[in-house]
Amino acid sequence: LGPALDSHVALIGFMGAGKSTVGAEVARRLGRPFVDLDRTIEEGEGSAVKELFEDGDFRLLEQTYASRALATRPPAVVALGGGAIESPTVRRDLQRFARTVWLQAHVDVAWARVEGSDRPLARDQAEFRELYEKRRPLYAQSADAAAEDGDGVVLAAAAVHFEAGALQSLGDLVPGSGPLALVADARVAGIHGADAQLALGDRLQSIHELPPGEQAKTIAVCRRLWSELELPRDGTVVALGGGSTTDAGGFVAATFLRGVPWVALPTTLVGQVDAAIGGKTGLDLEQGKNLVGAFHWPVLTLLDPALLRTLPEDELAAGLAEVVKTGLLAGEPLWELPLPERVRRCAAFKTALCLRDPLDHGPRNVLNLGHTFAHALEAASGYTLPHGRAVALGLAAALRLSGMPTDVVDELLRPEPARVDRDDAWAALKRDKKGEGVFVLLEGSGRPVMTTLPDDDARRALDTLIAG
Ligand SMILES: NC(=O)c1ccc[n+]([C@@H]2O[C@H](COP(=O)([O-])OP(=O)(O)OC[C@H]3O[C@@H](n4cnc5c(N)ncnc54)[C@H](O)[C@@H]3O)[C@@H](O)[C@H]2O)c1
């Protein structure tokens, strides 16, 4: 299915980097077991690491336990001891069974954390630094990606690379060695296309422009792409544009030759915090939006917040609605962060949920906060009501129904009642809910719940969002 979905997330890194703490946090967020290898060894051997180390057979034990943990299912989060990667067997098993993330911390920070502990290799600062320098190349060589905190590990686990200016290094970041087809929103191609082409270098085989925005998500556009593409099976589609382009480009990649790898390079705030994360690709039909699609996880999602500088105000506002939604779900005012960090945190929040629920069978439903009402209003407007405006209204309704204040939504998103027919909106909402009547509400900040609502309450809430 994609990076890390079927393999362990292994954390490597020097002592004091925080592998046990961050590993436990990531395991919780991904809904996976956590294996803290040093603790597993201590439990298995009935002896403390310090003693096993002094007895002299610790490295062999570590290798045995690491190989066993990495060969075991289901996929877990595994934190390895700082020296485990000195074993070639462990390095080989990491490559076979895990997506390996190097948790980094500055050597001074690491020393401050372990100084005075009873760790056998943390008794002398000079030796500690020397060991750090010696192991650094091994960590770099063994890791698929590096991170500095839990959000970073979550992103790295799903092959989401966050870096301002990363477009320039796109060519080095795209996995594999086969040819590349650049599929780009025509408007975005005019702004960032030349940089993307330059960065892709000699591997770039062909360039395909898609109509800007939602018009890309049609069978006709896909049919044209299917016939234009000359990629072999080891070729990769690189989709450059907003959520419409990553949805359509990803769908073409999912279906061409029964599936070729693809890279998502979202250029909108909606794309970077939402649409390009989670493996859903799709097209619209006359009957409705996103009715055809496939789960096809990108081999790389590149989040370059520098690309957002050229985004028009109304598109930024649409993204802000998803940021507010994410902050409410996470229980943190993520909207207050500077834009790049806002992108990183929101993207990590969605990534964790999607790794937990890759095929959208449950936990991921909470991402629909405010969206049930939004979809109904958009459908009733014949899709003339911008999605961001509809989500602002939907979030206000969800907060009111949750008995929570709506200040954040009012101040940041300024929802304006929609000019749509009330009966059409109600019919669309009933269609969307397929009679189940289940909504996402909040029991408090950061505590989403799925709950049923009596029709009268749902209709009343919907009516308050409609003008006139
Ligand atoms: N797959 C998913 O999980 C998922 C989730 C949410 C939304 N979506 C889909 O995403 C789509 C909406 O995507 P969107 O909001 O990112 O917008 P979009 O892709 O429709 O683009 C909106 C407009 O912004 C322009 N644009 C994009 N990047 C730009 C840039 N950097 N500078 C200047 N102009 C730029 C485009 O040309 C277009 O005119 C919808 O079709 C929705 O269904 C998918």
C-alpha cells in the first residue's frame, strides 16, 4: 500500500535522542504496539542493560532481540538502542522489514539528557562525543529519513518530506531510477514548472499540463494522460499542483499500467495539510465529487511551504479552514503557528490518522468534522460555493452542536450564510449520510466523537447556515 503501512517504523539514533519517549508517542498516534528494545531485552533476560553490558554479551543479545522484533508482525514502532546499527545483521533487517527514521538531537542536548545516568557509554563527555561522531555515518546510511520530534517521525514514516525550498532538490528526493512524467496544473506550471523541470533533471521524460483546479478531475483528462504517458512500470508520475492535481495525477498513477509509483508535490495550503496526505486519489462524476478513485499512497509527498507564496488569498483562506479543523481535532491552536510550522503540524496530524487507518475504515472519519454540513451546502449550490467557505460554516455548526464557542471560526474564517435552497441542502445532507445520521462532534477541544443526531437537530443546525 505504501511506505510504512505494512512495515515497522524503526527509530534509530544516539543515546539521549529521545527514542523511548518519541517512540511511545508515535506508537500511540499510529495505534501500533511499541517495542522499546532495551526494555524488551531487560525483561527477556531478567537483567538490566547496564549489567548485560558489563557481562560482555550485550551486542549479540541486542542483535538477536532486534532481528526477532523486526521479523514479527503486526507492524509496530520499534526503538532500537543507540549502538544496534553497528551490527550488519540489524542493518540488513531494518532494510527488509522497516521504514527507518533517524531521530536526531544535537550532541550537547543528548549529553545533557544522559549525563549522570548509569548508562555505561555516558560516563565521559569526550568519549561520548567521539562515539557520536563514529556512529553518525552509520545512522545516516541506515535511515530512510531523519526527524527531530514526534511529528517529524510520523511524517518520515509515511515518506512525507517537509522542507522550505525542497522543490530545488526534488530530483534527489524522488525514489528509484526510472523515468519521470511531470503532471502539472497549467497555472502552477507557469509559476513553478520551470524550477520543477530543472530539479528533475535527466530523469524527466515528459511533461503534461492539466486544466487548473477542479477541471482536472475528469475521466476525459485522465484518458488523455493515459494515452500520452510513455512511462515503463518503474517510471514515476510527479503531480505538481493543488489537491485537484494530486487527486487526478495520483489516480492516473494508480491506474496506468495497473499502478505506477507517484510523487505528490502539493502547491496549495489545502494540498499540503490535507489533500496530498493519506493516499486517496479521485475524480468527479456528473453525479457528484470524488465518486471514482483509488487508494494509492505516494512514494514521496514533498511539502515545500515556499510554494505557497504565490497562492491567491482565497486559496489560502480555503486552507485555513482545514487548519482550523485540524487544530480543533488536535486540541491545539495550530492556526496560531507561523505558516511553515502550521503546515508541518497539520500534515503530521493527518498523516498519523491515515497511517492508523489507511483504508478509511474508522478513526480517519473524524477528519469529516464540519464537512458533512459543508458537503451538503456545496452540493446545494451546484458546487459554486467555495469549499473553504462551506467548511467554515460546517465547523461553526459542529461547534454549536458540540456546545462549544465558535470564536475561532468566527474570527479566522468569518463564515457567511450560504445562498442555497434549504430543501436541496437537506436532501444533499441526507444523501451524504445515507440515512445513518452520524456526525463528527467534539466532546471538548481535541476530543472528537462520532455521534448520531436526530433529524430535527441536524436540520435546524443546517438551516442556521443558510441565508434568508
Ligand atoms: N484526496 C484527498 O484526501 C483530498 C482531501 C481534501 C481535498 N481534496 C480535493 O482537493 C481539491 C481541492 O484542492 P485545492 O484546494 O488544493 O485547490 P485546486 O487544486 O483546485 O487549486 C485551486 C487553484 O489554485 C491554483 N494554484 C495552486 N497552487 C498554486 C500556487 N502555488 N500559486 C498560485 N496558484 C496556485 C490552481 O491553479 C487553481 O486555480 C478538491 O477536488 C478536493 O476534492 C482531496
